[in-house]
Amino acid sequence: MKLRNNSKLLENTILLIVFFTSSFLKLTKINNVEYKYDQQFSFNVLQNCKIENLLSRNLDFLFVNSSSGIPQGPLHYKIECISGLLGVSNYITFLQIKIIASQIMIIFIYLIIRKSIAKNVAIAVITFLFLNPYLIISSRNISSVYNYEFFIIVFLILFINRKKSKSFSFFYGLISSLSFAIYFPYIIYTSTLNFVFVLKDGFKNFNSIVIGYLLGVLMNIILYLPVKDLITLSNLNQSKSWGVSSYWRIMLEFMSGNSLQNKINSSFDRNLLNSEFPLSGWLYQMNNIFILALLMYGIYKLIINLYKNLLDDFDVAFLSIVIISGLLFTLLDRPLYPHYYFFTTVILYIFILKPIKHSLSLTLITFTFAITSIFLITNFHSYIDQNKGAPTSDYGKHFNSCGSFVDDARVCRGQ
């Protein structure tokens, strides 16, 4: 009993330390957040999502154009709209509330996955989620794609319990299909998993999944009716992918947190960052090599388990996302961005961390990633603060120096 209590105390202590460290890094210097057209559009949703506007059916403010030709929304801005309905009207206040809520949701993700994997692995996974440098900065952004935690919680619960009853299977199919209205790249991941696991499960509750999925399709159609005249695929051929290997290359950068470098990506800003914080480049490379080594070891263990017929659901989900979804995105020949991978985060980290059976090794790996990530994000915050953003890069001028007082936030762009 005493050992169990000590173990529980250690678990809670680690979670609290990681929770508050991550919260501090996400909330510190919050006025220095990125603020361009997308963020201003989100703020407009926050200000205009009132009962009278929703009842008037004038819903154009909920839909933002995208390069695919299909407007994002309206569930894309559900968090902003709910906040507006609750009376939140200040952009920074909204971000602070959203970040705190997302932190709590990550704890719920931990409570869900620890029932399916070893507790120490679950703690490691959550630490990676809390302290991934790219995820920390992304948490200070807007829309459902950057508030991935809520969708992941719902999906994980339904995914893990999909075979328990027809009701679980029905809602599993429904949320999978409805992901299109939340953020349409997600439909590729959810549909892939649906297809693979219907086969793996021997078509158990197949009818319930299909009915739920088709209902989701119908709901997507209804949700997009207000902007049916705006939907055009004329933009599809204007942009192409960044090479055949881009899906897997960007996935690796996303897992290591190196996608954060895309925010400070001009040669001027990058050289200035390296001169002010010379360790940053080395730490990014270290994280990348670190994740690559874990990924290779995970694949090695997967091959052994495949030979022994010991693959679990997370192994199959990983293979589905890496192979089938990867091929689908590659065939679509579209530019890919790190935020496309938010849906995959939990599954990817579970895959690379659960093969490590030695507790001390897992602790050292997690601690090393945490320390390098904390240094990287601290350097990033300092650079943005000192230079009022990354003026010639994707990040642009920060909210305090531009977005807080201009009428058109597009002038805050760096590129």
C-alpha cells in the first residue's frame, strides 16, 4: 500500500511539474503572439458570434476561405464562437482562457491513454505533448486545428471503445466523418483509420459505423449550405507539394518540435537568432536526431511484433497514418503544413515511446527532450520579444507591436 501511495504521489508530482512548466511557457509574454489575417478573422468570429447573428442565419463570419477552395468552418471556429456567446470579447483574454482549458484537456488525454498503455509511458507521452516547442507556440494560435485537444479526447474515447457496443461504433463513425467540418485534412486520417480497423475488427458493428459515418456526411452538407456558392475548386492546381517525401519529412520535424523553425524562417531572422542564441541550431538538430532514433527503434520493435503477430491497435493506427494516409496526402500533391499532423500527435508519441521497457531509459529520454525543448522555447520567446516579432519571417510582427492597433492585420505579415 505504501509503495502504491508513493508511486501515485510521484506520478502526480511529475504531472504537476510538467503541467505548470508548460502553462508558464504558453502564457508568458502572451502579448507577443502572432497576429495576422487568420488571427484577425478568428477575433472577428469572437466578436460577432452572438445569438442574434446566429438566429439571423447570417453566418458568413464563421467561414474563412482556404487555398483548397473549400471554406473552413463553421465548426473550425467553434471555440471562438462559444467564447463569444459567453461574453469573452478581448483577444488576449480569449487566448489565456483557451490555453488553460487546453492544458486541462491534455491531462484528460493522459487519463484516457494510461488505461491502454503503461503508466510511465503515458507520463512520457504527455510530457512530449506538453513541451514540444512547436505545440507550445501553436497553443497561442486560433481555430479548431490549434485547439486539437478536445477533438482528440472525443476521438480517442470512441476509438478505444469502438468494439464495446453499437452506440460507440455509431459515434465513432459519426465523429470520424464530422471531422471534415472541423478541419478537413482530418477526414483523411479518420477515414483511413475507419477503413483499416473495420477490416482488423472483422467488420464488427460495421453497420453502426457506416450509419454514423453517413450521418456525419449529411451533417457536413447541412453545415456548408450557408456558403455553398463560395465553394470552388479553382485554386486546387495553383499550389503543389514540396516533394514526394514531404509528408514523412514534415511529420518528423513536427514530432521533434523543429517545425517551430518555420516561424523564424527568413535568412535575416535565422542568422540573427543564431547570433543571439547560438545553441538553438544545435538543440534543434539534437531533438531531430533524438526523435529519429526513437522512431527507428519503434519500427524495429514493430517488425518483431509483426512477425510474432503481437501488433496492438496503436501499432496498426501508426502504420495506417504513416503508410496509407501518407500515400493519400502524397497523391493529392498539395502543400503540407505541420498543423496537419495535430490529429496524429498522441498516436505518434505512443508508438515511439511504448517500446522502451526500461523505466530509467524512458525517464532519461523524456527528461532530455524536456530540457532541450524548454531551452528552445525560451530562446524563441526572447527573440520574439527583443525584435517585436520576426519581422521578415512567417511569424511577422507580434500582436503588441502591430496587430493590437491596426485595422487590417495583413500589414503585420513578415512574408
